[in-house]
Amino acid sequence: MKHWTIEQVAWDSFDPSKVDPEVVPLVKAAAMVERNGDDYALYLKSVFRDDPDFSLAAENWAVEEIQHGDALGRWAGLADPEFDYMGSFARYREGYTIDVKADASRRGSRTGELIARCMVETGTSSYYTALGEASDEPVLKEICRLIAADEYRHFKLFYDHMRRYLARENLSFVKRLQVALGRIGETEDDELAFAFHCSNDGPGVAYEHGRCSAGYMGRAMGYYRFRHIERSTAMILKSVGLEPRGKLSAVAARLAWKLLVWKRDKFRKNLAATQPQALAA
């Protein structure tokens, strides 16, 4: 069940004078990934095909993910009237495919699959929080707040099911940690980079992973603040069975922040080399 609808967003409050031009490409790309939730639901339902409770939860999750994409796509269309949301999404869907008939999780176990989903929801809840707090445009701020709240609920959804499967599969701590770190590393794969390409490059522009990854990450990482990393670190530790608060969490958050700053500067340098005018906030 949806916790909000697109119609409830105060679209009449949109203020073009407060749109950050560097945010628009990010919102366009995010709309592609969120809108693709229905394919991810098919994948999850195939992996958990004999679990009707989780299959229903995945269906409901996808409905909210699709709404996220539609809300972001609508906002991007206001910020850039030339943006073809559904046309861009069709390009994305054609070029980025998910194995919707998978016999088993690519993570090696159902527990691992659910930990990976927890990592995704950790990242998105933190990201939309950061983006919303940085934005002065009131409609985008509202959308990001609504999406971030959904993503946090999604984290809890996958976490609760993960705990259920962990009791059955007894996945070791080392394997849980490997899955979590592996999924975090996948944020730099083709999913976001190709979404950036499809939503921001013209039809005649060839896809280049490095350029598009820098285009997205070089902007997106600039909106994070240490408090967002502290919160996401706590969620990651909780997912793998560690205490989310305390000395370990504090040390892990500081290390994660240093890593993000290093990567942010690297992507910004690459972004500046390809698009000199484009620097994240």
C-alpha cells in the first residue's frame, strides 16, 4: 500500500528560480532506476518463488518504486521541459536488462539477496535525504523527503525478511559482510551510469561508462554530508549483525566518509575533464 500519491505532491509550488542545474541530471537518472522497480520485483519473485508472503511484499515494494520514478520524472520535466521521461526510460529498459527468471539469487543465498537489498535501501534513503536537504526547490525537497521515508521503510521490510531467512540458512558473518560490501561496490557499475546516459545524452551520443559514471557520481557525491554517512553506516552494520551504535560504528563512519571524499574528488576530476562547466555543489 502506498504511503503517498503523486497527486498529493504540491506541484503548484514548483519554483524554477530555485532549481540547481547540477541536480537535474541526477534526478533524471534516478527516475530511470526507480522506474525499473517492476523488473526487479519479477527477479525477486522468481528467486523467492515459493514464498508467497515475500512475493506479495515485493509486488507492493515495486509499486512504490515505480511511483518514485514517475514523481522524479515529472519533476525533471518541469525543470527541463525538453526531457522525454518515458522515451528515455524505454532506451534504458532496452539497454539494461535484469534476469527476471533467475532460478536463484546471484548473491548465493536468499539471505544474501536480502542483505543486498538492505544495502540498496540504505543507499537510497541516505541519498534522497542528502539531496532533499541540499535542495532549495520546494517540490523536489518534498519528493525527496517522501521517497527517503519510503526507502527507509523498504530497508526495514527487507531486513525483517533477511532475519527470517538467516535463521534458516545461518549465513556466516564473513559471507554477510562480503555480500554487503560487494553490493555497495556495485553502485559504480552500469546501472546508474547507463541511466545517466539514457536520460541526459542525446540519441547520437555513444555510451561511455567512465564518462557517465563521473557525470553521475561527480555530482551526486557532492551532496552528502558526514551525518548522512553516519546514518548509512549504522544501517549497514545492523544488516550484517553488528552493533549499529558505538565505537565500531564511529570508526567505520569516519573511514567511510574519507573514502567517499576521496572518490568524490576523483569523480569530480574526471567530470571536469569531460565537462569543464559541470561541478557538483
